[in-house]
Amino acid sequence: MKWGKPCYKFQERNIVLIHGFKEYCALLFFNGALLKDTHGILIQQTENVQAGRQIRFTGVQEIVEMEAILKAYI
């Protein structure tokens, strides 16, 4: 847990955070700008965010349909 949210780490580095918002939930990749976004699904949260990128979801079915893609990104 980090900032009250589930956070997954690898070799003591933050990789991805599960974040809930009013309109959507998201996977936040701390260094998402470094990922090859072959599916065009990573979103820069705001213009002030340098490396972080999100994948946003508004329904469970979206997550189910993207399971293989999400595993590959993680």
C-alpha cells in the first residue's frame, strides 16, 4: 500500500498503482512514458506529469477484455 492505494513494486521500485476516481479507475504506471504503447492506451494525466501514464477504465468489462494487454504492459 502506498498513499492508501495498492502499489506493486519490483526490486524496491514502484511500478504500478491501482487508483480509483469518481468517474473512472486507473492503473498508474510510474514510468509509463518509457513504455512502448503499441495499443495507444496510455494517457498522460496532466501536462505537468513527466513520466507517469494511466490506463483508465469506466467498467469491469473493459478490464476483462484487455486482460492480455494489461498483463503485457505490467
